[in-house]
Amino acid sequence: MPHRICALVIAGEVDAERARAVGLHAVLLHEGIGVFPVDHYFSAYWAATRGNEASLDLPARCRTGVFPAEAVLYDLVREVTGTDEPLFAIIQTEYFGGVGDQWAAAFAGERRLTTDEASINEALAALGVRASGAADEFDVIGLGTFRSNPDHLDRYGDLCDELGV
């Protein structure tokens, strides 16, 4: 069974109404950590509609073309948390039958907290998630149960086409 996700992981309180207004819908909530599916179309759409052409400080390995790189994600997280320097990560997996890869970068505001080779577990640890016993950070927050992004993100590909992005 494949595991193919992309998400914003946000530490701290999130204003659910503001989040929904910008298309962020939590699929997991665990002790102050929220997981909100996104994709590169989502971030490209918001960057285009808000006129924010800046990119986040991502390691080269995350510049895959489909990993969301737009700094507008920081703007959105700041809005939904109401903080100037929110803790968040962008994560992505691409696995099938145990073979594949993952990408992750954690931030405090615009400042990247993780190394160039960070795993999702390292990014989650930077947000305060702690492994326990046999469960690593990935499993502690339940990412294994979130196997693919929801269909509501499909509309952002169409919106990007309409905008010529």
C-alpha cells in the first residue's frame, strides 16, 4: 500500500476558522501538533493570488519541483496561528512497498531549523514531538494512518491552470 503525502505540520494553537478560510483542513491533531495536507499546487495558487514570489530556505534535496517551496506557506501559518514566528514543518513522503523517499524541513518563522538531510522525524522533533518507546516521532503523531492527500486539494491544480501558474 502506498504512502504518498505532503503536509504542513504546525505546532501550537491554530484558529480553525482562519485555517479553513485559506484551505487548510487538519487530518491529524496530536498534543498541540496539527497536520494539514497541502501540495505544490496549493502553495503555488496562494503565492500567485497573494503576489508573494519568495521561496522558503529549503535544502537542495527538497527542491524536487513538487515539494512546496513558496514562502506564502509561512504567511499562511503565521495567519492561522496568530504568531510572528510560528513553528512549522513541510513534509512529504513517496513510498510504495517500503521503498521510496521522504523530504522535510522545519522552520521557526522563516528560519530553517533542520539540516539539509533532515528526515520527517527530525523535523517533527524540531517542533517538539518526542519519540516514545518503540514509536518514533512519525508514529507518535499518527502519520502512518494518513496515507494519501485528500481529494479537496485537486481543485488547486485547476485553479493554477486558470491563473496560468
